[in-house]
Amino acid sequence: MKAQIHPNQSARISALQNYEILDTDREHDFDEIVELASQICGVPISVINFIDEHRQWFKAEVGLGVRETPLDTSICSHVILEHKFVEIYDTLADARMADNPLCRGEPGLRFYAGAQILTDNGLPLGTLCVLDYQPRQLTDLQRKTLEVLSRQVMTQLDLRVALRQQVILNKEIDHRVKNSLQSISSIVRLQARKPENQGCRVLLDELQRRIGSVALLHEELHKASNAEYVDLQRFMGNVVAYLAHSASANIAIKADFEPITLSSRQAVPLSLIINEFAANSLKHAFADGGTGTIGFTGQ
């Protein structure tokens, strides 16, 4: 017997899609949960499944060897319509499963127990369930374990959404900081053209370069898939290109960095060091207006 559509199906499917868990690769965190559930309950099959609109998809499984099945034969599609925890001692004695080919076949699934994976507002996304090829009954401890583990699955999903949202927020912050710093850098550049005092002009030029390099860092963080890390090769290439743009035409500034991933905490001081080195080189090595090259390498 095929299960009826959940009464809050639209909201339930929307919530499931928001977690972006469907069709993702297997992951150790979820595999451990089904392995533990199978061992504690003493059954050959354990599954973390999510009930999509037209299928039952498995994020993790032990004992099945498949990643999805149609809803026509899904026991869990019945379970999400009922209580938070459902145990069926003998599937063939249950009217909903009596004609299910997965239960009537050889070997047939004769036992089922599942705890719903519930959102904070009570929408069932799927279940953590265990199955056996013979009728049986769980102990109170085994039932409690399944309920706790199902909540751990939901916690994992919520944490991933929270991390995604934090990354998006960080990217927005980096974008705004970059824009603000670039505006300040432009103002400083304009001010640097005004003073007649050469020392004051040099200090403003140095300040403008520092602000610009930090703005470049936030631009890289905004582009990065992980907002805490940047590509050293690309970032330093942009920093050096920025310095070269502000240098005299007779001085070349070049960079040769390996494609290394660097944390933002490391990138900030490194960019400032390069700024200082370039500024000192421009000030002392080319004080007579000569021609030359300033080079940076990193491996």
C-alpha cells in the first residue's frame, strides 16, 4: 500500500530542500550513526533516509547497498505520517505492509523500527530506521538510542545550514569592508597629491598602499568558497599588481607564488610585509630614479 501525501507536504519538501542534503556524497559522520544503530539494535540493516517528493533517498545505509528506492515500496513514507517513533514487530501482520514486495519477497523485510528526523517546527524530513529479515522487538534502551541518534542527524543538518549562513554573512561583510577600504584608499590617494612636503606625500602614499592591500584581502575572501582562507598565488598576484600600478613606470614589481591555501590571519601580515618591503625598496633602492625590478617568491 502506497502512503498518502503528508498533510504539510509543501512545507516539508521546502524544508528538506533548504538543507541541501539530497544527492550529496556519503559522509563519515552519518555513516557512523547507521553503523552504531545497527550494532546496538542487533539488526543487519540501518538507514538514514529522506522522503523526497517522488523517492526515498538514503544519506547513509548499512545492509542495503542502494542510495534510493521509489515511494511505492517505502515503509518510511508511512512512518512520517504517524508518531515520532514507530515500531512494526512483523510487517506481514501490518495492513500497510502486507502487499509490499520488499516485505513479501525472499528474504523479506519482516521487522521495522524508525525514529522521525524532525525539524524544530515538527516537519518530518525522513527517518533513522533499522530493519531485520525476521520479526522481533526492540528493548527500551534500543528505542531510546534510535530516538537520540535521529536527533543527532537533525543537529548535523542544522549545523550545516548555520555554517552556510555564516559563510554568506562573512562574504557580505568582506564585500562591504572592501568597498569601504577602496573608498578610503581613493581619498588618501587624492590627498597625497596635494601636500608640498615630500615626507608627508610619502607617508600618505604608504598609507594608501596599506589600505589597498587590505581591501584586496577582503576581495579575495569574498570570492573564496571558504571565507577564512585565500589562494596565496592569486592574492599575492593581486597585491603585487596593485603595488606595480602605484610604482613608477621604470620599476617592475613581479611575483611568483605557489598555489597554496593560506588563512586570512596569515595573509594580512604577509601582505603588509610585502608592502613594507616594496615601499622601502622604492624609497632606498631606486632613490635616484633608476630602472629595476622588485621580485617576490613564495613556495
